[in-house]
Amino acid sequence: MRQFSIGVDLGGTNLRAAAYSPETGLRFKRSMQTRLDLGPTVVAENLCSLISEVLLQESSAAALLGICVGAPGPLELPTGRFHAPPNLPGWGGFNLRDAIKLEFDVPVTLENDANLAALAECHLGSGKELGLDELCMITLGTGVGTGIIAEGKIFHGLNGLAGEAGHASVWPDGELCACGNQGCLELYASATGILRRATALAMTGKASGLEKLFADSSEVTTSDLYTLAMGGDRDAESIFAQAGQAIGMSLATLVNILNPSLIAVAGGVSNAWPLLWPSMEKELLSRSFIYRLTQAGSSFQRHVVIRQAMLGDGAGLAGAALLPFINAVHSS
Ligand SMILES: [Zn+2]
């Protein structure tokens, strides 16, 4: 009998669900608004209704292998307990997995969304293209997430909290981060951080292009900033150059520690790649002797690849749908 899984993405804005099987790919996508204002119990009920809707679409001749929900952390694994996640206020201690298990009698897994995006990128994106079963992925979105895939599986660490490169300092005396540290990568390379720095520069009165951008729109995005920079605005360009420098410093450390086959850079901010890469590469070359040694053209047979991820916004959902199949392979 054909088996299928259901993947769910619990985001701060939207709930998304879809069915997946290797034969059909991802299908029957459904989504609805995440009503965080109504609390975790109601959101869990909505999530179960969405899963039921997807189930109704699948053939009755196929068997449900499992359900996986991707959610923002900190998430203790494998128990699936939330620990005061900043993007899901009021969810501390809530056990979403138990709430879903009450409704559906199949294995239910909760997983960090950045880990799932990395899993999908490994099995369905650039990892697949390069024939690899390992990668590091750094997602530059509202925050900065990191996932590590080794031997085809998510690397979790002791508590399920491995891969928080976004909260490693790139400037030891830099700005204070909500995590309690100073100068975290996330402050310089997330969309939030980039827009905050651009706003601050616009307010100095010395960056007329940025000043006009913020005066003309109340909802400036990193994509607007990118367009301004590509049009030759030096101040907008400098914001991306600084983000690239911060990312390059972080990646240099990752390369030195892990000697990874591939680091995929994902998330909306990664679309500014042409402006980020020059300063990223400069930092990588100056700070990581492993990166220098293993450059293409060196005497090493294999080279560390750093590139923009292939999968876009749907990577987290695809990874959630994929996980029950990965778990089945590794438990058999
Ligand atoms: Zn931090």
C-alpha cells in the first residue's frame, strides 16, 4: 500500500499543511491564519482541522505514515516542549504533540522549523543536486536559523537545540541581543536587523537615499533596500556589505569547526546574494584557513561549497512532510 505523510508548518503568521509521498511529491496544500491571540489550545485545534482537511483529500487506499509539525524554537526534543518561544508568546510548556496525538493515532513528531528547512534542502534541493547527505543551512529571515544535517538526518545535540549560529557573537561588544548576548549574527544579518540598521542610518540625516525610502513607505522591506542598493545607493549597499561581513565571519567559524561539504544560505535576505557575497568571501578567505586550503583549484579533491539555497519559502513545510519518511528509513 502507498504510504503518505502530512507536514505542517506552524508559523507566527500562517499555519500550513500538505500531504507528501515520494510518488506524488507535496500536494493538497492548505493554509490558514495563525490565531496567536486565541492561545495555543485554539491554534492546536485549528491545526488539527487543517490536518483533517488534507487527510480528506488523500486516497483512502493510501496509509498515513506519520505527521510532523515544524515550529519555531526553543523547542525541547524529542519531548516537543516549548520553552518560551519569542515568536509564539504564551506557548511556554505547551505540549502540542500530545494535543495532535489525541486526534490522530499515528506517530507525531515536533521539530524545529530551521532544522526541517535544512532537511528539505539536503534531500530535495542543493544537497540532492550535489549528491550529498550532509549540509549546514543558515536561514536569514526575520531571525537567523541554522540546521545541520549529517548522514541524511538532523543533528540535534543534547536537548534538540543544536544549530543556533544566529546567536553566536560576531562583534563581542556589539548591540545587546534579546537572547542576552552581545553582537549576535542575527542583529546584523536578519531582515529585522538589516532594516533596523538602515532606519538608524536614515535617521542620521547623512543618507538621503535611505531617508527618502523610509519617508515614501511605512513598510520598507529588505527587497526595497536591495533595489535601492543595486541602483547605486552607497549607503544601502553598505548595509548589505556589513551583513555579508557578519555572515562571512560566522561561516568561517562553521567551516573551521565542521569542514562541511556544503553551506546553503536561505531566507529572504539571501536574495541579496550579489551584494552579500563579496564581503562574505573576503571574511571567509581571511578568517578560515580551512576554506582557503580547500578552495576550488587547490590540491584537495573536494571543496567546501557555499551557495544560496535552492528551495524557497516552502522548505520548512517540505521538510516536515519528508521527516516521517526519513524516520521510517532510519528506524527500520
Ligand atoms: Zn542573540
